[in-house]
Amino acid sequence: MRRAPAFLRVIAIVFVAVAVILPFALRAFAGQREVYWLYVVSQFFTLAMVAVALDLLMGRTGQISLGHNGFFAVGAYTAAILSSRYGVDLLAAMALAGLASAIASLVLGFPAARLRGHYLGIVTFGFGVAIDQVALKWDALTGGDQGLHLKKATLAGIPVGSPFALYFITLAVLVVAVFLVRNLTHTRIGRSFAAVRDSEVAAAAMGVPIARTKVVAFVCSAFLTGVAGSLYAFLAGFIAPEDFGTTQAMLFLAMVVIGGSASIPGAIGGALVVDTVNQAASTVSGLSLAILGGVIVAVTLFFPLGIKGLIARLTNEDDGAPEGSRSGAKPVAAPAPERPIARALEKVGTD
Amino acid sequence: MLEARDITVRFGGLTAVDGVDISVPERGVFILAGPNGAGKTTLFNVLTRICPVARGSVKLGDVDLLAHRPHEIVRHGVARSFQHAELFPSLTVLENVLVGMHSRVRVGLVGGAVLPPAVRRREDEARAHAQSLLQRLDLWRLRHACPADLPYGLQKLLDVVRALVSEPRVLLMDEPFAGLTERESPRLVELIQQEGKRRAILMIEHHLELVMDIAERVTVMNFGRKIAEGAPAAVRADPEVIRCYLGKSAAQEAVAAC
Amino acid sequence: MLELILQIALAGLAQGALYALVALGLVVISNTSNVLNFAQGAMGMAVTYVAWALLTYAGAPFWLAVGAACIAAFAIGALAQIVLLARLGGASDMTQIVLTLGLAMLIEGLVGLGFGYNPRPMALPMSMGPLLVGPVVLRPQDIVNLSFLVVLSLALAVLFTRTSIGLTMRSITQNAFAARLMGVPVERVLSLAWGFGVLLGGAAAVLAAPTTSVTPDMMNTILIYGFAGAIMGGFGSLVGACVGGLLLGVINNFVVAFVSPQLSMTFIFALLLVVLYVRPDGLFGRKSVRKV
């Protein structure tokens, strides 16, 4: 298996190290604000997970989804209902939340597999709105606009509802999710995702079932998003339909666009940017939307490869090749590359 | 072994392929020739089920290929390379070839995500198989490159490797020599020669001089119909064939010269 | 009972007229430039603020404000095409969708920053009273909506079939490459198409304002209905878009009346899924084939 470039491995280690040390640092120095910051960073971990999941679907498989807030909501509500009514423990809640989202994605996935980009975007968008409406309307189950309170999280009987414990659990889940997705992209199914995105005709000729692969990608992405949603619910302790509106769908989209496509570090970086902007601008209505919208437009037009492109430059894999060709994957937001120009490769030589 | 009978394809009012029969034995190199627009690629599209037929049957041994979906064809042993390579730009050279093995590698969703030793072993075996094939064409050292960075000729070679790696019984090649340089062509000729001893290769090709020596049979199509079929030398001298390629006067000259 | 049904249907038609306008705009843009303008709603909303500002601060007469909004919409559309979309060239579907979405976010954010999210009221001039057509009542709003749809559709029809500009647009729809080769000023025509498309969206937004009030997110729901209507109509023909939008309006009204107002979107979404599952190219759409 191809090992990630040294730069990325270092970044990953640093990231995890910082993440592990942070709570202790906060306990020592942050005083009153410790809980707040633990909460904020934990939420970031859940967003990062959604970003990775959405990138798997959009960046890697080329299927647009503007309704991932719907899967997030399904996961969150599943956990909330299970916890508030039956006191289900954290692990079971997470698993069932993921499962519920996966099943919901099947409803979407089957017709989606037959749709071209335009229609798929609209249908997924409609899905997100519909879930929001159902959450609001079905108040017997979801508490309607009153929302739901979760019981404190427990794991095999042990209470783990403290911000400290939940932080580490969320971090662990994020790391596991990244591990799973990375493995997937380096094996047969992950390759088939990319094949479906790049050339359905060629992929089919090699035995990749196109529609089924798209559905599988949807299901994987929804499952991870659902699990992230369940963690979000436990972290917040309380959820209501307004948490999962179309603005959230836009935020998710922004994460992936900024991150660049088919890149796990890019997705996490995109989540970092979006979350930071959103948190910083949250007091002024419209500001975060304006900033992120502007960034999306700028990235689409001028930096199509997003953070991933940045990483590629920094890891110096780039030997001066034109931006469009080097990093391989067609960016989420980029002009179509021209027919490849035949170039002699000094580095490897051709003949 | 591969028997296509009475293949007829219509696009609206146009008959692209008109009652063509073609059969391909177990082994050997066979050429499908004809001017542009003769319906050759369409015929390939029928064989790989990309294109629906108005009439006809396609059998590989006992298997009725027309009853299968496009992604099921390679499992029965029919693989193809494309006129324009159709590579996967977001995957590396090696990964492109590994997709070619999709039907032969048993690694599922959960296995791929968790990656237990058994799955890792299967992936490594697939990698080894891909490696041996890439090495034969001296492409192994480019395995981490992106297809877009390769010269066009090497992209076409990669496409061929991708098709071969699934160990097909019948390999369909669509103008594999188009775009190859003088240095790359001999590599491909040698590969085809070697593989022709192990499997059937049906090749659409215009550069007949490159492959005349290694092919045992040429089938010529024009306007959707089969107009000639036989040993290369005979077909090349066939007036009908000459006429469709070069025009009527050239054919008359050729006949007068005999 | 019959009167009730007729009433619901008619009101649905009037509401559907707005969806139809949005759908028409989307289809005009999509047919010529092959881009799905997700910013259609936001752009319409922006010019509605222009109209509202003129009404409130300049004391302008209502129809003048509406006219100004339409002109502004045209300008925004053309500008968007020239400045932004033209840079994309032949980018993928996803790229274009993402760009227009980003644009929508940007516009909504900026308007929210400038005007806040408080709803601003905007009312039709009260000079008209309700009209009685047999047993059913037509509110002034309904009449205005339907009239606008009729007038604008007719104008579009005339534009496309009788003027050279319209003909040019249709030639681009068929084959932009060939059109360019034949000297058609494709870029200029595309900006015109975008101008018209957004104008239609702007008209829909201004007409919706009396009901929804003027807020930065006023068009979000209507946009979805517009999309759905366009999809049902196959995203190809203008007639299809019109019919799709009107049909959706009627269906939606029945759902609101007999099922539940809060589940209308869910119902439409389910309907859309069913339609697309059965006919992936929409009700009136034609299959698209790709050559290998």
C-alpha cells in the first residue's frame, strides 16, 4: 500500500498529539472556559467526520449531495430518541444512529443512482428539507419544535457524559472513521468509487456495477454522517429541528469544496476553516453565510484544488506540472482538464 | 468460441451495423478493419453490452452475452481497451490497473475498511499480478504517476494492461496502435503476439502494416456490413476492400496489375 | 364540496404560477448554458429588496418598483454570467452547481448583513378587490400572479420563436460549438439568456413578497418547488416547466388542505422521487445519450 507522504504523516501525528494534550492544557489554563472549549473542539471533530464522509461521496465518487444535514439529523434524532426514552448506551446509540441514516440513504440512493448531477443535487437538497420538516411535524417521536433532551451518555454502565470523556470518545471515533475511510480508498471498493466518478463506461467494462456502487457510496457516507450526528446530539445534550436546516447543508458543502476532492486531510482542513469562520461569525447574522459563500465562489474559480492542492504543493510532489494535471483527482470545483498533452517525463523517462 | 450472429444496430434511421456475423476462436490474433464509420466500434459496444441490438445473438461458449448487463461481461471473460484510453485520472497508474482486476479480487466493503490480514493478502496478490504485467511493458516504474502526466502512447498501453489484467478469454482492442510512437509500438506488437497464444484477441486497427504479420485473419467492414474476411494477404488484395479504402480507380488498377 | 375543490385548485394554480416562473427561468438558463442556477432564488430575493427599498424610502409607485426590480434582475443575471460563469468554461456539473450555490450563500449573507433577518412587509396596492368567478374567489394576488405568468410566458414564446435573438438562443441550446463556429456571439447570447432567466426569478420573488414578507431566505422553499417543477417538466421544454410548476402548485395546495401544511415539502420530495424513479428524465424529458 502506498504510504502517505512524510509531510502528511507528520501532520497527522501532530494533530492527534495536539488533540490529546488539549483537554489537559485547557484544564490547567482555561479555568471557567474549559467546558466551552472542550465542547467546541468536540463538535469540530463531529464536523470533521461529516466532511470526510461527504468527501467520500462527492469528491471520491462524484455524487453530489446537498442534503447531508438530513443524515446528520437522522443520526442525531435516533440517538436522542433512544437515549431519552430508553437510556440506550453510547455505543449502541451510535451504531443504531449510523444504521438509521444508512437505511434513510437507501431511500435516496436508489433513485439517486440513476440521476445526473443536476437532478441529484436537487433531490438531495429536497431530502434535507423533508427530513427537517418531518422532525418538526412528528412531534410524538421527535418532540417537534420543543426538541429532545438526551440522558447523560453511558458506556457499558459507566457514565461518560462529562465533556472530558465525551471529547476523547469523539476524538477516538474520528480517528477510527479516518482509518476506515483511508483503508477503503486504498482497496477495491474505494477504487471502484473513483472509477465510477471518472468513467462509468470504463468502470462497467471492468466489472464495476455502476448503480450499485453509487448506492454503496451513499450508504457509507450516510452511515458515518449518522454516527457523527449521534455524537453531536450527546455533546449538545439537546437537539431541535432548527439545528439541522439548509444552512447546515451549505456548511457541509463548503467544507468539502474548500478541502478539495478525494482528500481526507483536505476534508478535515475544510471542516476546520468552515467551523472557525462559523463560530467566529456566529453573532452577526448573515456574516458567516456571506464569508463562506464568497470563499466557495473564490475557491471554485481560482483555487479549484482547495486545501488538497495546497498540501500537494507543500509536500513538493509537484515537479512543476500544471495545476490541473498534477494532483490527479478532478477537483470538486474545477474546470475540466484538457486532453492530456504528451510530455516527456525527465524524472522517469519514457524510452 | 465467441460467436456473434446477425448483429444489427440502428440509431434512429441510421443502420450502423447490418447483419454482421463474426466468430472468434479460443486463441489467436484477429483484426477487424474498415474505414471510419464502418461500424467497428459499434460492434465492440454491442459485444460489451454498451449498445443495444435490434437483432442478433452473441454467445461466448454457452453463455448468452446479450442476457447480461455491461458490468457482468468481464466476469465471463470479455475485456476491452478503448479508442481514447478512457483512463481514470484520479487514480494512479497502478490503481488504474487494479480496477481492471475488480472482477477477480474478492475484497468487500467491510473487509476493505477494516483490512484484516486475509484481505491485505488478497490486495497484495492483486498488486503482484498487476506488477508482473506492468513490468512486461516497462510501466512499473511509473506506477505512482497520474495518467494525465503520461504521454498519450503510454496511456494507451496502460489501457491495454488494464484490460489484460483480468485474464480475459477474449480481449477486444479498439485501435490500440493509434497514438503510439515508433518506440512504443514494438512493445505492443510483442505483447499481442505473446498474448495471442494464450487467448483470443480481436483488434480494430487501421495501421494494418504493423499487425499484418501477427494476425491470422482480417475481417473488413464497410457501411455496417462485412465485406471481406480471410488471411491478411488475401484480404489486402481483395478489390472490394481496396475500393472501400482507396476508391474505385485504385481497385481497377490493382486488378489490372494482377 | 366541488366549490371547495375548485377553490383549492385555483389558489394552487395561482401559487403554482410563481413556481412556474422560477422553473421557466431555470430552464431558460439551463437550456442555453447548461448550468443549474441554484442562486435563482437568492437573486430574486435581492431584487425584491431593491423593490422594497424603492417603495419604502423613495415612495415609488408599486409597479415602478416592480419594474425596477425586473430590470435589476436582468442586470444581475447577465452580470453573473459574464463575470463568473464564463470563467468556468466546460466545467463539470458539480462545479457549476457548487459555484451557483456559493453565489446564493454570498448573496443571502450579504443581504442578511445589510438588512437583517427581520421580515419586511410588502403589500400589493389595495386598489384591487377580490374577483368572483362563479363560485370561486380570486384574490387580487392570484390574479396578479396568473397574469404575470401568462404575459411573461407569451413574451418568452414570442422571443424564442419570432425574434432572431430567440432563434440564436435555441441554436446554442442545440449545439453551442457549431453556433460558435458559425459566428454566433455565444457569450453575448448567454448573458442575455441569464438576464431573462433571472428576470423571471425576480418577478416570482417580487410576486411572492406580499405573502412571504421580504426576508433573506424568502425564496428558499419556492426555489425548491421551482426546481421540482422544472424537473417534472423534464428540464427541457419551456412548456414543460410551466406545466410542471402549475401542477406542483395545485398538488401542493391539495396536500396542504387535506394532509398537512407542515409536510408539504416532504410530500413533494416523495413525489419527485417517484417521478424520477419511473422516468429519470422527467415527465416530458427526452433521454440523453453519450457516444463512446
